Amino acid sequence: MKLEFDETKKGEPHYLRDLLKLIKKDKACLDVIFSILKGYTEKIDDSEREDEFTEVFNSLIQNKDLTYLDKHDVERIKEELLSLYKSDRDIGELRGKLFEHLVVYLGPMSFSASNNTEVYNEVKIYYDGQVVGDSDHTFDIIFYLPNETLKKAQADNIECKLNLRNFVMSDPKKTVDELSKEAGKKGKNARKIKYMKSVHEFFRDKGLFIPNIYFISINRNREIKAIKKYLDECDYSFINCVYTNELLNLPKIK
């Protein structure tokens, strides 16, 4: 019996490396980055919006107790963020990728990271050579702590969504299973949630360790509670929903 993880995309995108390196120097700037990701959802393509962005960033950062970032570092972070928002790349994809790699930096949710912790991005799961979940879906991130006995291994399987409410509750009058039968984006999103359930059930039915499955989002806490209530009512109570403030309060973050 062999468990394997196949990354479809490895490492940090080259266009994020400098920004991520700066952000990782001081966790105190993380909530500023999350606020920018939440507040700015569209490309910045004129000087007026650029000036506004600069003013908002400066206002957010000025009261932070930054121990490991100097003024030059802060200016570089602002310029790197602006460069992303002015890029010709799809802004939704850029914001999503930055968010995912910040979650990777923050580490696993349910256990403390160690030298043995394995981290995978955009990953498919295989067991004895067969894909788990029977689909082409992946998890954005998996933190895996191996053990000689698979029953004692640990894993956090994570899906990152900047706007989780739109992803999960596109039509709250319908269940996830009902939406999964529809065409278009609503159906596609619901099928991704069903994939998460099939992975959960596979490990449970095999008598292996059961991975902790998470949605992580920048939605506000009250929105997260509504999403969690909806998922519970749809018989998806195994999915944990976490918002960024909870991430920042994890005691293991250094």
C-alpha cells in the first residue's frame, strides 16, 4: 500500500518570488497584504487608482510594528504589489496565487510543521497507483506528515479561495449535490466540493488516517460562519472553513 502525491505545479511562480521573500521577513505585514487582496480585486490601470492604492497601503502599514522590515523593504513590497496589479496577467489568478503561497508560508493548520513535513502545491493524490477522488481535481496545498504506519500519518488538504462565499454559495437555495449536476461555473465549483468529499470518504473507508480538509479565505468571520452552516446542512460537515485572522493567530507562526 503506497500513498503518493503528484504536484501539477511546483514551487513559487517567478513573478512572486521577490515579493514573497520580502513578506516572509516579517509576519506583521501579512494582514496588510490580506487587506490589499480583499480590497483590490481589479487591475490598476490609471494614475488615480495607483495614487489611491499607495495611500491605502501607506495607511495600513504605518501602524504596524515591523521588526524585520526597514523603510526600503516596505517600499519594495508596495512596488512589487503595484507591479502585480498593473501586470498584463489575469489579476484574479495573480491574487489567487499570492494568497496560496502566503498560506503555504503560514504552514499546516492542525499540526506543527517539522523537518519531516512535506508540502505539495496543486496536487493529486494516488493510492496504490490509482487516483484518489476519481477526477482531474486537485488540492491547492497539502501538508503531509508521514508515518511508517499510514493510520498514524497526518495531512491538511487545503483549498484557497479569496471569495469563498461566491464559490460555495452561488445558489444557497440548492444543495451542493444539486448544483453539481448543473453546467457552467456553479456546477464546476460544486463538483470540486464533491471531490473533497470523495477524498475524505476514501481515506475513511480504507481505514487510513483521515486528512483534515480546509477551505481558507479572506471572507469575514460572519461570512465564514454562514458558509460553514450551509456546508454542514449539505452533509459536508467534515470541511473546515478558516479565515485569515485565524491564520495569523496560529501560535506556530514565526
